[in-house]
Amino acid sequence: MANNGSLKSTLAVSLNNYLDAGAIVAGASGITLWQNYLGLSEMHLGWLNALSANALGAAIGAIIGGFLADKFGRKFIFTYNLLVYMLGVLVIMLAFNFPMLLCGFLITGISVGIGVPASWTYISESSEVHNRGRNICISQMSWGVGPMVILLFGMFFAPDGYLYSIVESLAHTVIGADAAQTAVEVFSSRVVFFTLFVVAFIAWNLQRQLEESTEFTANKDKKQSGIVDNIKLLFTNRIAVKTVVYLAVIYLTWNLVASVLGFFLPHICETIGKISNEQANWIASTQWMATVVITLGVSLIIDKISHKLIYAMGLIVAISAWVLIVTADASSQVVLWTFALLWGIQSGLSVQIFYALWGSELFPAKFRAGAQGLMFFVVRGLSAVGGLAFTNAYGANGEGFTIIAWCMVALLAISLIVGLVYAPNTRGKSLAQITKERYGDEL
């Protein structure tokens, strides 16, 4: 039977995933508007992606937030972090040049990174043994709801959207009736980011009322461990090092692909598929709808069936999606829609679910969040490099898409093989039991 306490706290903390993915997609859905307004090049777009919640910004925040959560508690992060997020979003809303826009993306990304290790750790520590996978899936589902809602907002407020008249009126009120058309149109993106500001404010008020994780409190009462001590322990314990390498490999190879699609899918649809921004956002939004539905289904079974089976199914669908778009006519709307739906399905079965689950299960409480922060730092940091490489290889009109697509297939194949070979068997076990089996009584 579900425990209402763990479900309630899971829902509150899961808003962080909404804000994480929402920040990525808010930038993606309006990127063409910012490009037109500020005269940005493909390289500028690459830097926005690289320093955002999608990559380096989150990487920097994660390695800081993980060890802070292990030292001062999960609640410490929830009490202050979303204030930083709101600051970053506010800077984006008010941006009038590229450095200011980039700064806003960076601040928001850092906050996202700080929150991720604490969130996944808190959900896992607050869950019952037979609901841990379900709660992680609910958190992951929020990661799908965010983009779905933000893309819908992006379409409604976009030029020619149903609610654009509101945006236009607001823009003329703020910047004058004779403002340039590009300056007026970019207000639709500013309004979308304002919705994230509102959700962040609500989430901050909910999360600062949460109780501290009982497992963190119990571990802290046993022995005070400094941040430096925990870092040393993480890097000197053989089991911990192997676990970090395993999780980093399966998550990195998948995330290099997912981060590109998370930020650039509308852009890819517009350049490869030759469709409008509105059509591209409808495709992306539908993809996220599929993600939410599939993740909800997975949440009902993940604690009851083989994790390896779900993991393999997700990556097989992901590989199929990329093989389809690289071998079929990518300019066909049928192919674009099928590709997006397949990717949406795989996202509902995705590696990120198992990274979040195993990352919170396979480490002891004293450096559980820190280990996740370290891996997140590596993965999102390298994803920043991957994003820059993508924009460089892709070209202004998608000339390099074929080579990129086959690289994506190879990365997903690595994630599939390594993940299946070394997948842990943790289903139905308590965190204390898993820790004792892996580390004995030494930690």
C-alpha cells in the first residue's frame, strides 16, 4: 500500500525536476526568438546550451550541492536553493543582451544542479522499500510534465499563437509602441520564463516545510563527517569508485544524446524537417506527453518486475528512433512525428530513471548525495562539450546531421551493453541492506 507521507514529499521535491527540464525547454522553445532579437550565431546558441541547466551550469551546481547536502542536510538545500533559481530566471526575463542572457542561463543551471542530488537522495531515503522505484518514477514524470507544459505555453504565447495578443500588448506597454518587432516577439519567451518563476516560488514554499531525511539525521548522529573527508572516502573506497564509473558511463552515453534533443529538437525539426516553429513545438510537446504517459505506466510496475528488462526496452526503442530518422526521409512529417514519439516512449523507460534510482541506492548515506553530485558534474559537464560539438558539426542547415545521428546510435548502444552487463540487483531491498551488502560494516 502506498504511503501518503512519502508520496506527498515526493510530489513536493519532484517540482525540482519540473523546473530542471522546464528551464531547458523554455530556452529551447524560444531560442529562435532570442536569436532573431539579439542576432545570435549557431555558436552563441551552443554556449547558451553549454552553460545552461542542460549542461555545464547544472554540472557546477551538482558537485557543490551534492556535498553540501551530505554535510548540512537535504533540507538545507531545499530551504535556499530555489531562491537562486528564481534569481536566474529573473535575469533571463530582463535580459537585453547576450552576456545577460548567458548569465541568467548559467545561474539557473547552477541552481538546477544544486537541487538534483539532494532531490533524488531525499526521495529515495523517504520511500518505503516497495515504493522506492515508484517514487523515483513520479519524480521522473515531473521531468516530462515540465517540458510538455512549457512547450504548450511557448506555442500559445509565440508569434501567431493563441495568446500572442497578450504578449504583444504587454511588450508595447513595457518597451513602447514603436519597439522593433523582434523585441516584441521575444516577450513570449520572457512570459514563459515568468511561469517558471511562479512554479519555483510555490515549490520553494512547499520544500522548506519538509522534514529532514531520517536516514541523514541518523547518520549525522553517529559521526560528524566533513566534506573533505567524504570526498576522500568516496575516491578511496574501491566499491564506491567502481559504482561511480559504472553509473557515469551509462548516464553519460545516454545523456549526451538526450541533452541534445532536450535543447535542440525544435531546432532540428525546423532545419531538417523544414517546418515552422509552431509545428516543431507541437512535435516536441507531443513527445513529452508520451514520456509522461509511459513513465506513469512504469511507476506501477518498476518495483515488481526486472529492472534489466525495463532498462533494455528503453534503449532498444531509443536506438530504433535514431536508426529510423537517419535511414528514412527526415524531411517527412511522418518520420519526424514517429521519431519524436519513439523518443518520448524511451524517455518514459529511460536510463535517467535507473541512474536516479541506482545512484541513490548504491552509495552509503554519508556520501550518497555527494557521489551523485560528482557523477552529475561529469555527465552534464561533458554534455556541455557535446552540445558545442553538436552545433559545430550540425551546421546552419543541418548538413552534418547524418554523421551525428550514427554517433548517437553508437552512444546508446554503449549505454545498453554496459548497463545490462553490470546492472545491480537492488529491487525489494532497503537502503541499509544494500549498503551492508556492498560495503559491509566499514561505513
